[in-house]
Amino acid sequence: MSETQIHTDIDFSQPHGKQCGHLAIPYSHNLGGWANLRIPLCLIRGGPGPAVLLMAGNHGDEYPGQVAILKLWRELTPEDVMGTLILIPCLNPPASKAATRLSPLDGRNFNRCFPGNPNGTVSEMLAHYLSTVLFPMAEYVIDLHTGGRSMGFLPCAHMHLVPDLTQRARMLAATEAFLTETAFLYADVAGAGLLPTDAERQGKIVITTEMGGGETVPAAIHRQCQAGLHNVLIHCGVLRGKEKTRAEAGLGPARWVQALDRADYRFAPESGLYENCVELGEPIRKGDLLGQVHFIEQPDREPIRVEAHADGLVVANRGPSMVGQGDCVACVAHDVDPRELP
């Protein structure tokens, strides 16, 4: 395998202190033959302890995690940290600035680029660097998401159902430590190459979220993301402080739900104008109307129904009203007892 082409001004061998710098990814554009994309990165090391890699902006139009990490970047000192904390507030700055899911530089979905390619596109080179350089440094990998502009999401911490039972138990505990009312087990129905999957394959304790959706972020979502992140960093042992229990946070037991079957993800049968007909978190029964597709060029045509295939609750629904055939418009999840997971 070729060595990475990415350069950094961060000294990862430094035993103590706070360093703020960049990853520099070489690329070319029409007005720059020797350009580089700079990804901000902060390394905070406070001595012995676990190593946590904390990231947001995997998709550019997902902002609460980016804000939360930027605040930690400015606030934290080595005295706050036990072990090593690596902060990347935005993995995809061009997409963040453009409010897009995909990178404007190469058109790639960064969350489908793993394990990457050291000689590939900008997204593929960065994925390779994470997979081969940063993931091996970390015990915990935290990747903060929302539904972006495409989906509204019931705020939740979520995870894959990894096969290793020890790894799974630690991920279940960390997911609950994010203090969301709902915890979600999800499946990959839109392709391979996800960042969490690659980190899980390397045995990391992976913590991910869907903190709402849309480009407009309510203050309550920012507060929830920041408080949950602070608590989970204490849970991981990298941030000094006392971890809040769910009871201390005024919460009951986490409601665990899962959507592991492809049928749980509902898709638009035709292109048109989509009407959400249920609220996030609303319980539904098999056959209930989730939404319907209207046709602005055929006003007399009856809308096409999108129905629930089974009982459950709606954890995600369509963001933009215009849909294309095959766009996901809803996700139906089902209650599960994590103690009874296989």
C-alpha cells in the first residue's frame, strides 16, 4: 500500500500539550495546480489515559456536531484531558460551506469512501488517512451526524449491532451515555464504505449520532448535542468530571429501537411533491399512511401513498418536499430490549 500523501503540522508523538493545526490534502483545480485542502485538527494530550478521535462534518450539511467540537477546540486545555483527544470539527469543509452532503471537490459521499485510497480523490485520500493513521491511534471513535437537509431525524445516539460481544457491550453503554431519549440500532441500506463500519472492523468503540436534521438547527438540539458529547467524553475516560447518569439528567431508561431490515426504510415510488403525514417519534401501525407523493403537473391525479410495512415508530422522515423516485422518505423502527440482543 502506498504511503499517504497527506501532510500535517501536528506532532502526534508530543507527550503533553495542545496543538492546533491542519491536515493538508494535495489536489488541483482550474486556478490552482499546487493547491491543498486544509482540514483543521487539534490534538490535546494530558498524560496517560484513553485516546478518543472525535469528528463531525462527515457530511457538510450536518452542523450541530461541528459547532459542538469547535466549542471544545477553544475551551479545552491539557489539564481537562486524561489521555489523548483528537478533534476534527469538520471533515468536509467545502461541503460545510456549500451546505451540501457531498463534497463539491470530487462529488463523493465521504461516508462511502472507506477504507479509502492513498492515490484517489480528496475524499478517498482522507478516508485512507483516517483508516491507516488516526483510527489505529484511538480506542474510541466518535462520528457526529444529523439527517442533514435530506432527512428529519428523531435526535438519537445510534450504533451498528457489531458481532463482537465485548465491543458491542461497550458501545451500548457509550451510546446510552450520550443521554438521548432514544437509542437506535441501524443497518447500512445505501451502500458500503462507511466510516463507522471501518472503525468497528478495527475493534474501536464507535459512537455515532443523528441529532435532528435540516440546515436550520434549533437551540435545543445544539444544547442536547453539546451536553451529550460532554457526558460521553467523561464516560470514555478522556475528559475530567463526573459522568451523569440518565436519572441525574432527568431521563428514564433509554428507549432502544432498531431498523435492521431493508423494509424498515421506506422509499418514494415515484418523483413528485412529498407530504409527510406523521410526526417524528409518532407510533404507527402496519398499513398506516406515512406520507404521499403529489403530482404538480397532474393535479387531477390521486397521490401515491407510502405506508408503514409494520408496527413501530417513525425515527426519520423526508426533509425536502420535492422527492425523486427511490429517495428515502421515512424510517420505521421497532422497540427492542438491548439485553435480549443476539
